Amino acid sequence: MCSAPNNKMLIPLLVVVVWIPPGMSLTDQLRAFGANVTNVLDNMLSPASYNKNIRPNIKGNPVTISVNMYIKSIGAISDNDEEFTMDLYFRQSWLDSRLKFRLHGVEEISMSWLFVDKVWKPDTFFMNGKKSSLHKITSPNKFVRLRKNGYLTLSMRLTVSASCKMHLRKFPLDTQNCSLLIGSFAYASSDIIYKWSADGEPVATEPGMEMAQHSLIATKIQKNFLVKRDTDEYHVIRANFIFQRSIGFFVLQVYVPCALIICCSWVSFWINPDDVPARIQLGVIPVLSITTIGFGNRSALPKVSHATALDWYLILCFAFAFGVILEYAYINFVNKIYTDGRKVYEAGKILVKVVESITKCSHHTPTEREDEVYEIMGKFQESKQTHVHLRLKEEEEDDVVITKDETQLGAVDETETKVNMESKSEKQQPVSLDFIDQEPNDIPKISPTENGNESERIFFSTFKMANSGISISWVEKLRKMTLFQLLRKRLQAPVKFWRSVKILPDESDIIRKIEEKNPKKFPNIDIKSRVIFPACFSMAITLYFISYFYVIADNSVDFNELV
């Protein structure tokens, strides 16, 4: 579809047609008009009246260069090279009073690129440009319009590659701000001033322009500001392009596959723990798959020294996949403890029966029976292939040493047993501190002789004071240490809590497991993991996207300061 002709170009022709004198044809008049324009330009550009190496108004005010651009397309934005490329029409306008002309009926003359080399033009360049080129097919894509008052407009088609500082902490959920700095290469601010054109939009874009991985969401301009190089100051204008990355590629290639792989790893919670190969495969394969997806194709991703949003997502998925392996490792270890405990328990029952049968034999003397018992116990210890080390609570630990001289089989000292039980129950009674409020003379006195550290002696002495009525005289020392003990108690609270957490089964758990009539097919940790793992993963993913979309900000320019 042909575009409408320019009305400004028709004006000279219409004027010429109106002023055709009688007796001359239109062709002759146009030929005469062209010759007249040529003569006017030759007279203006003669070396005697015009020097293209000297700027206009050399002894007066600086030349004002009005700039505007029309962006035709924007190419790829390289994260690795930190640059962006665009194809644009770049226009500059300035006033050169030496090029004023008077031609009847002509307001503006459009000339080809040959005329550009004959007039003065600003040495404009892109300060952050890496590589720029002028299109020359089929001829150099530039032209000049000259108005009769000497106002020139230079237009050219360029392909510009400029540097863009990338902030990739939110990659691929990031928004980048790329700038294009325009200024003079040689003329200081006393010679040239740049400003954005006031006619129309200073920076316009092609309607419907699209990019593969980014979207141009805004274009901002900044008025002229000064940049100092060496000892001179130069006027610079800036155009800011805000690009938002399209995450569709990363959603399909990374986010969704990793999430589905994690969901597949949870199937192992419904597989029998005795099926070791299946559980191991469902634990290892997700780890290897996430490693391949996230860390195997890093060549196309930006190489930065810090972790990006994509890296944190992969680390999160890797942690949950690795957690499935650790969960089964714990189950396997606990099952091994139960298996070894069952063997020891059954072997102990057999040993008890053997010892009882020996002790009931009347034809053996007591010494012979003892020798046989210890011989059997020695063989039993040598024949055991596995040992189960069970950690008991500190208050229930009792080290028992059996010797031949101190043990009498078949006879138990009931008196000693009762004493031990009473002393054990005495330790478990609560401590009364009512004596602290009593007068010093009313406090019973004893000499602390218990074994242990200072705090233990104070504890047991306090217990006996409250229950036995024996008085002591060092209650003041106890009062002074109350604050210290309170602080120590607070500091030891996390340690006591950690000790109270039962990670591995003890003897009571093993016996309860052995005596179960209907044992469960799946351990409790498997049953709880079916809920805990999906819930925690969903919460982590939700917090991840909320943080990167609404909380963590991009390291970009505050465009509210730009005009």
C-alpha cells in the first residue's frame, strides 16, 4: 500500500506551477527551477562563504542539537556479554545560519547523503556503545532536510549495540534497565548542548514490536546532564529502556520439571521399606535429574559470582530430593537396630533358660554350676556377631559389673535390692525449696560429703535439708548461687531439650516392637512424611515466589527522578 505524498514536498511544485510564465512549458520550468536550486546551494557552500570544519555561531552561544529516535526493532539482549542491540532511525536537528536561502515558493529542500559531507554536522556518538553501524545497502541510509532559515535535520538508519549493566540476582524473574547515552565526542558543553526534541515523542517504538525473551515495558528519558572527561565537561542525554524477562521458557524447562521430579520422589513413602532397590532408585534418580537440569546446562546461563533466583530454586529442589534419601537412610538404620535387638533379645531368652536348667541340677556343686554358667556366657559373648549400643537416659544409666566372687546364682539379696530401689525413688522425688525463706538459725546443718560437682552437692543437700530436719549454716552461699544456677538452667535448656528428643529407639521401644501382635507395615516416619514433605515443599515454593515477585527489589534506577 502506497503512502500519501508529503504535503511539504508538493508546496514548491504547486508554487512553481502557479508562477509559470506564459510561453514556457512545465518541463522547461522544472529544469530552470532545478538549476536555480543548484546555483543557490553552490553559492552557499562555496569555500569563500562556508567552512564545514567550523561549527555554527563559533563566537556565540553553543549549538543546540535536538535529538529524537524511532526504534524499529530490538534484537537479543545478551546476559553473558551484558549488551543489547537495536535497529533505529536516528535524527538530529540544529540551526546553521550560514545556510539560509531565499528561493521563491520553497520552504524546505530534501537532499541525499552526498550533501551531508559538504556541511558541518555534530560528532555525535553513543557513549556506552560497543558496536554501531550505518546501513549502506543499496546506498547509505541517510539524508538531510534544509529549511530556508538554515535549520537542518539529519536522519540516518543505524544498528547500535550498547553495553547494559545486568543485575541478575532475580534471574529469571528480573527486570533490566538498559540505557543509551548520547553525547559529543570532541565538543565540550561550551560548544554543543544536546536536548530531546519537543516535537512528538523523543523516543518512539514500532507498534507490535516483540522480542523472544524480553518485553519492553517502559521507555524513559533523562534531560541533559554533564559528564566530566579529563578537564572538560560534556552535555549528555540518556534514554532508558526497561525490559522485563519472559519466564515462559524457564517455567517449561526448569520450574515445572523440577517440581514434578520432587513429587515423583514422594512415591517412595508408599513403597515397603524392605524393598531396598526401589526405595534407593526413587531417591537417587531425582537427585541426578535435578543435577542434570540445573547444573548441566550452565553454558547458556549468565556466569555470575552470586546465586540467582534460579539457583536458589534448584538448591531448594535438590534439598527436598536429598531429604527423601536421608529419610530412607534413617528408616533403614532404625530397622537394623530393631533387627539386631530382636536377635539379642531372643538369644538372651535362650541363655536364661539354659542358666535356669543348670542351676536346677542337684548333682552339681555350687562351684561347678557357677563355672558352667560363666563358660556358657563366655561362649555366648564370643558367638555374637552384632552388638547393639543403646543410649539410655542419664538418670537410668547403671553400670553393672558381674564377677564370680560377688555373684551368687540363684540367690538374690533382697535387702540390697530394696535399698537400691528406695535410693532410686528418693532421687526421683521433687525438691522442696521452702527452707530458703526460713531464718538462718532454723536451717538444718549437714556437711556435704556427696560425690559430684558443686551443683550436685547443693542439690542433694537441699533435698535432705527439706526432708530430714538436719541443719546447716551455709544457706547464704546457696542464696548467692541461686541467680547463677537460674542462668545456668536457662542456658542448659536447649541442651536438655535436645537430649530429651528421642532420635533412636531404646530398649523399651525394641521390646515393645518385638511384642507387638500386629506390627505396622510402614513406620511412623513414612506415614508422617507423606504429609510433611508435600506441605513443606508447597510452603517453600510459595514463599519463594512471593519473595522474588513482591519483596526483593531489582537493583535498578529510580525512574521517578527521571523527566
